[in-house]
Amino acid sequence: MLTVTEAAMRSFANASDPRMGEVMALLVKHLHAFVGESKLTKEEWMRGLTFLTAAADITTEERNEFSLL
């Protein structure tokens, strides 16, 4: 049986852009490792998502908060 991390990584196996699939799989791998290592609580995870959503909300063509992160 696959772990959640393995399943998420495999979901990028057939990406139309193989390099993007490879990069996204590695991002998932490292993000999942970060969550495990830091022992994030659900509340902390949700606060992080709120932060990322706020960054997306103020992102424009002239001001890309995600690239600044």
C-alpha cells in the first residue's frame, strides 16, 4: 500500500511536462517531510494556508507575492 506522500508524488508521473512533474513530486516529498519534522498541528497547517491564500489575494501582474516568498 502506498503512503500518502508516495501517492501524491505518483500523481505527477504522467504530467504533460515531465520536468514539471519531477519538480512537483519533489515539492510534495519535501513539503510532507517538513510537516512531519515540524510536527505541525492542524491549526498551524490551516494558519499557513490562510497566509498563502492572503498572498494569492494580493498578487497582481505587477506584484507577485508568491515569487517573493
